[in-house]
Amino acid sequence: QVQVVESGGGSVQAGGSLRLSCAASGSAFSIYVTSWYRQAPGKQRERVAAVFRDGSTNIADSVKGRFTISRDNAKNTVFLEMNSLKPEDTAVYYCKIASSGGNGYWGQGTQVTVSS
């Protein structure tokens, strides 16, 4: 059993910053990619950032230059650093861990609210 827990969400004013954390625990498995998704009310879930096993990263165009993804392998934790936040970044942010075997594990989500 794998548990994925996100933390760090909250409410900020436009232009502010937040740092989200995604921690994995449970059965040992090989992580292929850890991704951050977000879903705003009435919109589809979209991937905003990902970090792969080899350390390479992918950032969505909508947040490029403002969001950074990083990881601490020793702590099995992935971070999403969000700067220059905009009201349109308001959403529930989810972490998904995909194993090398093709299984995907989602966290419960953390709310990010950006006010203008």
C-alpha cells in the first residue's frame, strides 16, 4: 500500500508564493515520475509539473517561469515552489506518483487560493 500526502496549500494574495510538498510512504516501489496536477472548479484536471526518475523535469507553459518542481530523494518528497501567484492559479493541487510498473497513486489534494 502506498500513501501520498500533499501539504502546503493555503490562501495568498496575488504575487505571493507557496511551497507544496508531496510525500510518499508505504510499500517499496520504484517511482518513475511524480507529477503535480491542479483542478479548478468547472475545469479539467491539468498537469502543471513533473519530475522524472532521471531528474528531468517538465513544466506546463501556463506556469513556466513561476513554478519550479524539485525533489529530496532522501525524504521521498517532491516540492512545488509557486511564485508570482495569480488568481487563475486557484485550484486544488494533487500529487500523483507513477511507478515503473505503471501504477498511479494520488494524494487527497491541497487547496490553493489566490486572491486579487
